[in-house]
Amino acid sequence: MSSKINKIFYRLLIIWPFVVFSQNTFIPDNNFEQALIDQGYDVGPILDNLVPTININSINELNIGNLNISDLTGIEDFVSLTFLDCTNNQLSILDLSENIELVTLLCSGNKMVLLNVSENIKLTHINCDNNQLAFLDVTKNIYLTNLVCNYNNISSLDVTQNTRLNILSCGDNGLSGLDVTQNSQLDYLWIVRNYITSLDVSQNTLLVDLVVSNNQLTSLDVSNNVNLTRLDCNLNQILILDLTNNTALTSFDGADNLLCSLDIRNNNNVNQIRFRTVNNPSLTCIFVDMVSQSYTNWLEIESPSIFVANESDCDDINRNYLALLAMDDVSTSDSSYVLQPLSDGNYYTDSGGNGTQLNEGDVITNSQTVYIYIEDSCRNAELSFTVTFENEDIKNPTINFDIPKFFTPNHDGIKDSWKIEDDTNSIHTISIYDRYGKLLKTFAANSNGWNGIYNGKLMESSDYWYVIKLIHGKKVKGHFSLKR
């Protein structure tokens, strides 16, 4: 009997350390253990890298921010955690696969290269700002409502499974694209300083704040986002913005784009508290609710942008703008002429931006027509002037050709094109312009001329202007009618 008791005692003695060990959780990071001591979950002051498991396995909330912790080994035994705040520490890896009850995770301001939340199905809030994450998998976190992951190195982010998201903030990463078409509950989207070239927000009809500054967007359609109060899309390459459906908008920043057109006739201009359009050099018109309204908060506006109420007013402004660029013909007894500075466009020796490009300060010594050609993402226009040296031995050619006053391109075989027959071979080129100075076609005499079509579209019945460049540099100007 004694021998049997001794054997049992001996066996208990052998397994006792394992029993004891199984009742403790290994905490190798001294700062982590000290935090648990300070919060009453361990007994100090001696740091032995162990904490009684029974003291931590029922904890719901743990706040251990700003404590210089570099290792959260042991967190796996906090199986009841619903809230974890470990912000501003030195963590490089955070694996929360055993903390399946977790609802809120705050871990910004660390040095994390790996964050595992793949098993945390109940998570609704994640803030992992200011880390070094190159990858973040949230596809299993289907209950997420808030995801904040700014200032990382994330190049791809899949949020198509996070259909309950209200807030998505992922600026200052390396994103080249982002699909938010499945996130119909979004009301805040912040994706500044990425490399995104296109963004579809047509399904995000609840959006209130949209901040997409400093990307590579060339277009942005916010016509479905009727709840927007703030839109920041500065530092992109956007050409056209139509904000007429955004009736709640009070803050807009569209500076540093390539805007040709901006329409903010949304019946809410009077409540606009912030408005920026600087550094959009081609933006000459801004369509507003009321031109007479004093928009005192609209301080950073691209010059010479002018508020207009309708398209015809904008046409007048563009026409006046081109007129400012125009130069009068020059007739001089000097032996040379110096090209003056241009506020827009470039000088060329031939129409349509052809021939030799000339520059400010270039010296001209021969009589000739000089063309000012403007072509960018918003405009295509041309103006010209003639430089004539009075003492130059040039014979003026006899103008011996008929210039039609009108044509009727209706395919009846009669005057279907506007053209000039030149029997004396005195014409170099013929250029056609619309009433705003836009170049429509350049052709030679004795050709088929112009059929009233530009870029595949029938031009409207109206007056059009011609410039006939003669072979000796002089030019003849006038206008004619297109009748349909």
C-alpha cells in the first residue's frame, strides 16, 4: 500500500510543473508584463514573464497604449477581449487569431509589418494608422463599419466584402485602385496621396465626405452623391466637374487640376463656406447660381475665371479671351521685328501648329504670317498676324479668284463644299475658323475645300471665318455662311 501511494505521489510530482505552467501565460515583454501588474492582473514587483491565466482570460477591455511594448506574446490567452488599444508602441507583428471576441482594435503608431485579423469575424472597428503594413486582409471582417489604415505601404486593399463600412480612410499608401462599389453604406471616404487613376462612387449614395486629393484622377462623377457636404479633389488631373446634383455641398477644393469646366449651379451656393479652384489655368468660366451673389468665402479662385450663369455668357468670355491674345498686323520700315511675349499658346510659321515653332524674342526679317496656336486638354484655337517690311522688294500678287459668300452642304451637288479656285497659283493655304476662333480645317486652293464637317460632326448653320495666306506672306480675311 505504501508503495502504491509513493508511486502516485511520484507521478504528481512529475506532472506538477506542467499543471502550474498551464495555469500561467508566458509574457516575454517586460513592458507588457509591467502594464498587467499596474492594472492588477499580475503580482509584482518581480518580473518573471508569467501572469496567471485565470486573471486575464475573462478581461473584456485592455488599454496598453504608449508603453514601449515590442512583443504582445501572451495576448492569445485574453480570449474574452472585445476591445484592445495598443497604440503608439513598438510592435512589429500582431496576431489576434485567438481573440475571436474582439470588436474594436486600435493599434496605430507602431512598426507593424504583419497584422492578422483573419479570424476576428466580430470586428467592427480597426485603426492601424501609421505602421509599415504592405498588406491588409479584411475580407473575413464582414461586420466592419470603420476601417482606418492611413500612412502604411498598402498597394492593394479589398473591401468588397465589407458591405457595412461607414468610414473608410486609407490615405498615404500605395493604392493604384480601389473598388467601393459594394460599400453602399459609406458616408466618409478619405484616400488622399495614393496613385488612383479612376474611382466609381456611383453606388455610394450616402457619402457625406469625399476626400480624394493628390491622386491621378482624370474624371470624377459625383452626380449620385446628393448628400455630399465636402468634396476635396485637388491635385489631380480632372477636366470636367459637374456639381449640380450636390445640393448639400458646402466645402469644395478642386485646386491644382486641369479643369476646363466647373458647374456648381446646385441651388446651394449661398451656403458654400469653402471654395478653391486655383491652379486650373484653362478654367475661364465657373457656372454659379447667381452671378450677382457676393460669395465672400470663395477666396482662392483661378484667375481669370469669371462667374457665369449660362453657356452663352461663357462663350462671350472665351471669345474675349482669344481676342486678348490677338495681335495686329505689323507694317514697319525697320529691317527686323521681335516677337512679343505670349500669355498663352505658341508661335508657328504655319497654320495648325505646323512649320517651325517660334519663340518670344525671335527676330523676323522677312515678311510673313505668324500663327499663334493654342492646343491643350480644353482648347484648340488659332490666331494669326502678318509682319510686312515696307522696304522689302515684294510684288503684291494680283488677287484673281472668287471667294464664295456661302455654301449649302446638303448633298444636292450644288455648292456642297466651300472652296476657292485659284488660277494664278497665288494662294499658299486656306484656313477655316468658327466664330470663337477655333481652327476647323486648313487646305490648299483648288482642293475639295470644306464640307461643313468637323471631327465627324455636322457644323451648325452660322457664319464662319477664313484666312487666305498668299504665297508672298500676305493674307486675306473674311467670312462666309453655312446654310443647311
